[in-house]
Amino acid sequence: MKLLYVTQEMNPYTALSEISGIVEKLPQKAQEKQYEIRVLMPKFGNINERRHRLHEVVRLSGMNIIVDDEDYPLIIKVASIPGSRLQVYFLDNEEFFKKRNEFCDEEGIAYDDNVERMVFFNKGAVETVRKFGWAPDIIHCHGSFTALVPVYVKKAYGNDPIFNYAKIIYSGYTDLVSKTLTDRFWEVAKIGDMEDEHLDVYKTEDGIDLNKGALHYSDGLIIGSESFKNVPERDIPTLNIIDNTNHLSETVAFYHQFIEQEIDNE
């Protein structure tokens, strides 16, 4: 079974929140259970390429990602997770990520192009999987910076055979991103043949709620943080891993119910 992780952060490369530690260990646990793994994350500028031995994957680089009618080169780099046989693919772009931190600058001020950066990463992640020619059975998204992947897979790329059987699991944590986005979100995040209504589920009275929108297009939810208060609009399988010392094994078992469901449907 093929399992794709899309994450906003991961130890030892970045450490913004609890996500980093969870995603550091979870892919290795899934690999032990015979899952074929791919991990994608942004190549933020504070990731030390020399220390972590990143190098460009020339055969995958060279694509252009269109964001708000502008072309931006996608550079893909790779590194091996220390002490494992897993590799992490980093999505990079000189304008959006090089010499820049995650969502705010050194003074704590949000980057004014976070919408464009987010769209580039989320759309780039989907395009990278297409470039792999690798059809995932499960896509597991970690963090609100990945919250557009579910709608892109279901709506913008809904007819792509690569994603025909993919089930999307969203892990909800503290939302570090929504408040950093401008109103350009509604214009820029709409890609391909998407309609305005496809993004309406990301709206709240206060503005943008990335967790809420991602949940609408997900097939399963994992609650990873006490601050995560979103309730799915429909009944979907849910796993709470807060204060659960056995969360790695239980998460892999959670994956398996989606695989069994797909086998039953066949």
C-alpha cells in the first residue's frame, strides 16, 4: 500500500510544533508495516542544506507551478532521515522559500505573500506526486499549511487517475497559518476548474479557517492537539491521539481501516 505524507514541518529539519516530532516517527512506523512511503514538505530557508545533506533531484525538478497566473519554478530536493531508510522530498522555490522562515519573519511579522506560498506548496505537492507517477492509497496531511491538498485532490485534480482511489486523512493541530493569510486567499487558492463554492467551506465569520476547510474534503480525521476544536460537518472516522503513548501504532491501524474499506468496495 502506498502512503503519502504531506507535512508543514518535521524533525530534524524544522520544529515549530508537536507536528515535527510526530511526523519524524510516524512514517518509519508505517514502513515497518510494509507501507511504501513518500514524504513531502516545504524547503523553508531556515533548513540547513549542508547539515542535513539535501541535494537536488534533477529528474523531478524543472516543473513550473502557476500561482495567480504567474509561473514559479519548482525545485525538488531530497534527504534521508537519519537512522532510517526513508527519504524526505523538499519543495523549494527561490522567491517563496529561500532565505525565509516558515510563516513569519524574524520579527514575528507574517509574510504578505503567505497565500501564494501556500498555494505553491500545496499545488506543487500534488504535481510532484503526478511526476512520480505514483498513485497513493492514502494521503495524510499534517498541519494547516497543507490544508489545500484535500480540495485540490478532490476538485482540481478529481479526474486524474493518479488520485482515483486516494483516501485523505487530515491531522488537526494548532492552526499557525490561517491568521497570516490575506483576503487574496479566495482569489489565489482557486486553481484549475475550481469554482468559488469549493473554497466556501474555508470561510468563517472571522475570516479563514484552514482546518475547517480541509476537514470538509477529508475522509478521516486525527486530532493531534488540544487546541484543535473543529468538528467535522459529517460523520467521518476519527482518532484522538492526544496524550496517547501508543499513537504511532494506533495511527497505522487507523490507516488500515481505509485500506480494508477499499478492498471491500472492490
